[in-house]
Amino acid sequence: MSETELHDAARDRARRDQLASHADAARGLVEQRERELAEMQQKLRIETADVRRLERFSPAQVWGLLRGDIDDKLSVERAEQSAAEHAVDGATQRLDYARADLARIEGEIAALGDVDTAYAAALGDREQLLRDAGTDAAAELTRLDAEAGELAAQVREISEATAALHEAQAALAAAQSALDSAGGWSTYDTFFGGGMVADWMKHDRIGASTRAFTVVNRALESLATELADIDAPPVQGVRISESLAVFDVLFDNVFSDWAVRERIAQARAAASDLGLRLDGLDAYLAERETAVAVRTADLITRREQLILER
């Protein structure tokens, strides 16, 4: 590919980026104009309804006739209706202009074609020339490509860890909700003499909580596996095995009302603490993902510089 073709491909891509920015602004203006028109139309509907109410024979019209001011009120309402109609016309025209401008910009973008593919092809041809020549730049390109591959693998692993984390957070939220219900019935049964029904409901909710925390435990096990794949250290004291031990034994051998209430309080505290630690892990994974994205962008920039400066 010639120097001219590479130049043209870079020019077209820069123009596309500029037009894309203009299109975003134009799209925002269209949305604003649409909201303005909707407001004007709503006002027109209200004014029209006021006019029709005065035009129809109604108690309001009778009262107006008795007072002798029906014609004046109707004239005012018709004037307000007319003003609202003009406002709708103006808003419609402004919206049409905004849509036309957006369509023009989008048409220019479409006319440029697939500029990214054209630019990538131009760089690819230029890169091949460098590799064929066996220059120092070719060796550095190989090194950059290897690092980019490693970063791509990290992105995948971090994404999988984040997905496992979010599943654990969702499971914990569901378990906490079940635990709150159990806590409510336990308090009622302990302090207000809930009786047999309350006692049955309490233990039913404890059973539901236990099952819900079993789901949490399994989600935490999956999360631990994913964290190991990215060599993630315990963040903010997240120790998965200890959390499992707490929730596996928390509701075992519970008999008295006071013991039940105390175990539920322990579970709530443990769940709340785990939630905070998982939030910290979420922030840590987001930071790692951002760092990988920044490094990847740096590699792409350096790669282009190597190709273009030769």
C-alpha cells in the first residue's frame, strides 16, 4: 500500500471521529427538541380541553352566562389555544431541523465507509514491509504483540472473576433478605409470645435462610476458583474458606428462642461483613481491569508509532 493510501486512510478515520462527536451532539439536540415538542403538545391539549369545556353546555357555561363573562373567558382560552398551537408549530420545526442535521452528519459518516478496516489494512501492509526488512522495529512489534496477547488473557480472566463476584453478591443479597425475615419472626416469637404458628414460621424462615446461604457458599467457592486464576490476593480480608465455615455451621443445633435469636444476629453480622468485603473486591477487580485497558491502549499507540515512523 502506498504512502498516499495510508495518508488517506488516516485522514478518513480522523474525519469519522470528528463527525461522530458532532453526531453525538446533534443526537442530544434531537432528544432535547423531542422533549420540548412533547411539552408543547401537552400544553396544547390542556388549552384545547379548556376551550371545548367552555364551548359545551355545562354548569361552568351556565355560571358564566349568569355572570355575563362567558364570551370574555372563551376569547381568552381561544387565544391561549392559538398561542399553544404556534408553540407546537415552532417546536415541530425546530425538531425537524435538528433531525435533518443529524441525518446529514450520519450520511457523511456512512459515505466514508469502513474507515477502521481501511486503516488497519494500511497499517498491516506497512507492518509487513517492516517485518520483511527484519528491522529493530519488527522485533519490538513482536514483543508488543506478545504482551498484548497476555493482556487479552488477563481481560478474560478478570471478566470471569467479576461475573463470579456479581453472582456471589446477588446470592448474598437474597440470603440477607431471607435472614431478615427469619429475624423478624424470631423477635416476635421471643418477645411477644408468638405461639406455635410464630415458632413454625420462624423455623421455616431459618430453613429458607440456610438454603439461601448454601447458594452463597457455592457461589463463593466458584469465586475463589476464579480469583486463583488471576493470582488475586485476599482483598480487604476476604477469606472464602472462613466465610463458608461460618455459614455452614451457623444454624446447626439451634433449640431455644434466645439461641435462635443470637445465631440470627451472628449471621446478619457475618453476612454484612462479607458484603462489605465483596464490595472491596469488586473495586479491586475494577481497578485491575482499568489498568489492563490503559496498558493495552498504550501498546496500541506504541505499535502505530513504530509502523508510522518507519
